[in-house]
Amino acid sequence: MIKKVLALFEKDKELQDYKKRVAKLEEDLAQAQKVINQRAKEADEVDSLKTESEKTLTKAKSIIFERTKVIKNQELQIEAYGQQIESLKDVVRITKDLLEIRNLEVKQLETKINCMEEKVKAEKQRQDLLHKKLETMIRHNGELKREYETQLCLFSALRERYNERELARDVVDEMKGVKKRKN
């Protein structure tokens, strides 16, 4: 009986530990969500930079186109414009690469968050199962206690009947002894 109570206390302590772990996992999940939000904000900023750089590139192309019409014969200026275009293309390429890197980081964070959410779900399911087992054990313990009390009452009643029988036997034996003495 004491072992069962100790086991119940241990299960209760284990349940409390699981609750603490779930709370910690939920805090970690919230922090990861903040990081994702920050990454998304940064990705938006990168997108706006990309848009601006594409607008700048478009403007640069149109300016270069207009100027090359005006100054066809001047090779130095055309070469300078070509270098500007190449520089702007490099900027666009770098911006695209940065966006891809940022997107990969966001996907990795989403994967980690999904993994953490699955762990939290699994832990909650485990705690629910443990709680159900604990309730079943408590219910069985109550049933065993009632059965024990019933058996104890039956045993006490049986002992009383036995004592009454012994008392009756002693009385009968005394009566037989009195009869023998009279005879």
C-alpha cells in the first residue's frame, strides 16, 4: 500500500517535471517565433532593396540608352556606361543571392519550429497518457482499499463467529462435565 502511494507521489513529481519541460518548450517556441518574425521583416527589407535596385537599374539602362543615342561616336563614354551597367547587374545579383540566403535561413527556422511544435505535441500527448494512467491507478487504489476494508470486515465477523463458537463449545463442555459429575 505504501509502495503504491510512493509510486503515486513519484508519478506526480514526474508529471510536474513534464509540465515544466512543456513550459520551457513553449518559451523556446515563442522565442523562435520572434526570430522568424524578425527574419521575415529583414526579408521584406531585402525585397524593398531589390525593388529599388531594379528601379535604379531600369533608370540606369534608360539613361545609358538615351546617352548612347546622343553620343554614339564616343567609345569612352559607352565603355563607362557598360561598366555602370555591369556594376548594377552585380548589385542585383548580390541582392538576389542575399535574398536566397535569407529565404534559406527562414526555411530552416520554420523547419526547426515545426520540429519543436511536434516535440511539444508529443510531450503533451505523453503527459495526457501519464495523467490517464495516474487517474486509473488512483481509481484502482480506491477499489483495492474498499475491497480490503470489506475483507477486513468479513474477517472480523468470522473471528467473532469463531469466538462465539469456541465460547459455545466451552459452555457445552462445561455442561457435559456437570452432567457427568451428577451421574
